Amino acid sequence: MKILQLVQKPQLRGAEIFASQLSNQLQKSDVEVHMISIFTGTSELPFRGKITHLQRPLNNRFFDLKAWKMFADLIDQEKPDLIQANAGDTLKFAVLSKIIYRWDVPIVFRNANKMGDFITTKSKRLLNSFFVKHLEAVISVSQLCEKDFKQTFNFPSTKIKTIPIGVEEQEIPSEPPVDLKDIYSRFRVLVNIGSLVPEKNHKALINIFDSIAKNDPTVFLIIIGDGRLRAELERKTAALSSKDRILFAGYRNDVLQVLKHASAFLMPSLIEGLPGVILEAMYCKTPAVANNVGGISEVITKNTGWLIEKGDTLGFTNAVKEVLEGGEAVELKIENAHKLVTSEYMNSLIAARFKEAYECVISGNSLA
């Protein structure tokens, strides 16, 4: 079996990281994988196989005949059994290339988010419905995202399946990253990981931290990620009394090491699918406080973490304080979360489910 994994660009974002980890696992089970990135990027993808970077400019994302032809030529050369489009512009890109250059390899879309939340106009719905009609199958990251996809696009149940994101088993250093060691030695570190975009709700995160920090000099916030809101968020932070205890750390490739030594992981997002970073926090035995959006409630329950209704800033703040206070109840949730991840969400297990789904698509069988 040969799979082409199509990703947005070389970046340390959830969709690209998981596609890379999944592909590494698939190669262990005799699946040949070739990864293709569309746009230019500066990061190194953690995939240990063949990668082709098309290096197309992002401002050509809506119309790029040259790129669509490059992709079609790769398909003709590689002769894959299946193409998986992984979030971002990959669905649109693959479908337009297929229509214009008339190749017939089935496309599977990795639905990593609650797409209905992004379909805000009739024109967006019509355009995305057009792309979706050309899919052979969809593999959704959570049950809630699957339900939303079926409702949003009237998509048949026989062609969609939920397979969650997973965590890579690995040894994690016993000490924090060297450049952060001083912070960890002096403070209890709270961590957030995600692109600096509106749906991640970093303004609320910073306000929550500032309200806690005013009465607790022992806490420090590290925000990992980058994006178009960074300058605005840094200006907002500069006006706060806690400004010296908030660090914008950019993208990093040592996320598990950062998480393992943190006191809590915080995710007050407005829109999510099933974030891999929550599973990574659980794997690292770091308590997670998150908004009840997307598929998060499928892993965070009253027994495994702190699930807060969207908009309940006070509830989120109090949950963080509860985590910081510690105690037997907190430790029990941490242990329960770790057991859940290690028993159900390791990438070796997840990859086997993807391979089975691919076999169904290639043979023309139902995914239901």
C-alpha cells in the first residue's frame, strides 16, 4: 500500500505533527508513505521518510495551476493507492488538482476540526460542499467533529469514521529545557500550546493568568506557538502587572519536555477538534484545564481533568487555582488521564486503525 500524505507546509502545528507521526508508524507496518507539503515553511517536519516540498507561495493558495500540475505529475510518478489531505488548504488543493488534471486516486480528508464553526456564510458552505463531494472518505478526529461534518455537508455515514489523534511513546528528559531551566526553578509554570489565532482565545488566557498572578507570585505562563496575533498579544501583555511572568516562546520541538515539568496545561480555546497537546499533557502527567469545545469532552471528564464551559472565565480561573493547590483529588485525575492515554491513544494503536480504514477505502468497502 502506498499513501501520499498532503500537508499545508513544514510547520510545527498539530495537523502536520500528527501526519508525520502517523506516517512514521505506518511505515513500520509496511505502508509506503510519501509526504508532500504545499507552501513554503521554515520548520523541519518530524517524518523519517520521503518528503517533497512544492514550496508554493501562500498568496497563490486560491489559484495555482503550476502547483496543481506539479501535484498531478507526482501522482502519475508515484502511483499511490490513496491520498490523505490533512486540514488547512489541502482539501481544496487536492480536489482542484484532481478535477483539472483528471487523476483518479481516492482522496481521504483528515477532518481535524469542527468545520461547521468556520462555515459562516452561504458562499463558504457552497464552496466547501463542492470540494467535499469529491472525497472518497473522511476520517474525523472526534465523534463530535464527525457529527458536525455529516450535518454541515449532509455527508453519508458510510464514508466517514472517527479515529482520534494519538501520542508518540518516547523518553522525556528528567529536567526542563536548558533555556527555560531558570524559570522552572523559580516558578510554577503554566503552559499553553497553540497557534496565535483568534479561535485559540489567548486574550482570555492572558487575562486569566493575570488575575491569578496578582495574588500568586509563584506562577509563570509560557505560551508556545506563533501566528498573526503575536504582536497584538505582546502589546496587551506589556501593559499588565504580570508582564515579566509571561513568555511567548514561539514554536518549539521539545513540547513534551516543557509539559512534563509544568504545573498545568491551559486551553481556553473557542474552537477545537481534539487537540493532540491535551493528550500529550495527560501522557506527561500534567493536569489539563480546557474549555468544553469540539471533541475535548471525549477525553477530559470529571475523572481526568477540568472541563470548563466556553465563556466561563471565573470557572476556568478557579479550576487553575484548584490544580495549583494540589491534593489527592488532583493526583487521582492526573493518574486517570495518564491511564486513558496510554491504553487508548498511543500512535502505534491509532496507526493500525488508519491502515484498516485505508484498506476499506481502497477496496471500496464502507467505513461505518
